[in-house]
Amino acid sequence: MKINAYHIDAFTDKLFSGNPAMVCVLEAWLPEEVLQKIAAENNLPATAFLVRTQDGFDIRWFAPEYEIDLCGHGTLASGFAVFNLIEPDWQEVNFYHRSAGLLRISRHQTEIVLNFPVKNTVACELPAILVEGLGMKPKETHQFNKERLLAVLETEEDVRQLKPDLSLLKQLAHRGIIVTAPGKTVDFVSRVFYPGKAISEDPVTGSSYCLLVPYWARQLNKTQFQARQLSQRGGEVRCELHSDHIRLYGKAILYKEGVLFLD
């Protein structure tokens, strides 16, 4: 079996930055354990798998260790692959995911546009282990379904210089930790950590903006934002808040394309 595959850097227009993903186009779904092995072999933050449907593609995303429930950069990379390599005449594409549902993707000039659900956070008590693990005290903490923890710091430099103790942070019940602050030349900055996973800091995390955009909309009293993720690779995201969803605008660039051979 041969699988066409595209290695794409998402949320950037420069190679070796943004968040890398492999997009694999399948004729039909393979067993889940095979999909997971392919993602582990790719060893990228995400591998997206596409299967064509009558009006778009079914989509699934895998990290090297587990399946992802919603992946922004994997979706953006998949949109880039469809618009530039698979169906270059298309202006829109529907991706269907078994739990995330319908994801409508379009192109706007040189950008790929994602529509993702709003995830409103609620204020929560500051865990002592978070302060110890971050090495500083956030001025606010919020959470979404006890799954994602949002820690608000004072300045962009606090976020940039952060050197968290991941061995401490993985003791938290939350699967992911988002750290954010107001930006100097953008509206806000952030970093995203998954302390218990092999890739402990995500380079650019599209799904985190489902929480970040509604939070900063309340703080800044606006609905359109320019954001930056301050990981080592870095990435730029333009985002908007709408009534029941957020809209993310991002660029992407092809690094390599090839064929995977499966016996």
C-alpha cells in the first residue's frame, strides 16, 4: 500500500517555524493501531489522516502517543494540502471528525481560515503545584472542564522566559496548561505545555485559541486579535470571536512530500 504524505509547517510562512504536521491521504480508514504507528514513526506533533467523502474529507489527528480530539495546526495543514496539492480549484472544504463534528475550512488570499468552537473558561483556585512548577505566581487562573488550565501572567517577557518544571506540572489533573499574557506588538502571547507527553511544549496550538480568544475578548473588549505563540519555533495567528465560534487565520508552507509504503 502506498500513501501520499505531505509534511507542512502550519501557522507560519517560513520553513522550520510554526508547528509541523504530516498530512496523509488514505483511500479508506486503516486500523487505529496502524494509524498510531504511522504517527509514532513520523514523530511530529501531529499526523492528520484524510479519507475523501462525497462533500469533503473525514479527518483524524494523532500525536506520536495518542489520538488528538481537536487539532488546529493539523487541520490548517490539511486545508493547505487540499487547496494547494489535492484540489487546487477548491475555495472551501468540509472536514468531518467523529467527535469535533463539522469543521469548515476556507482560503482567504494567502491564509487558511479555520472555524472552531468557543470554549469558555471559568475562574478557578490557584493550585500550589502550578506556582512551584512555573516558578512564578500567575495573576489569574481559569480552567475548561478541568481539562485545560489557563494561567495568566503579567508580561510577555514572563511568558517568553518561562522555564517550567515539567515533573511538577504533570502532577496536575489538567491535560494541558496554557500560559498567556498581554503582548507588546500583538494583542496577546501564549505558550502551551503538555507535561506528561513526549512533546511537552506544543509549537503552535490552534485548539488553545478556543479558550484564549473568548478570555481576551472579555479582557480587551474587542473581537479581533493578532496573537503570537512564543515557543522555540514560534508562530503567528490572526483570530476573531463570533457568537458561537472562533475564526483562525494562518499561513502554511510545504516542507516535503512523498509516499509512505505499507506492506
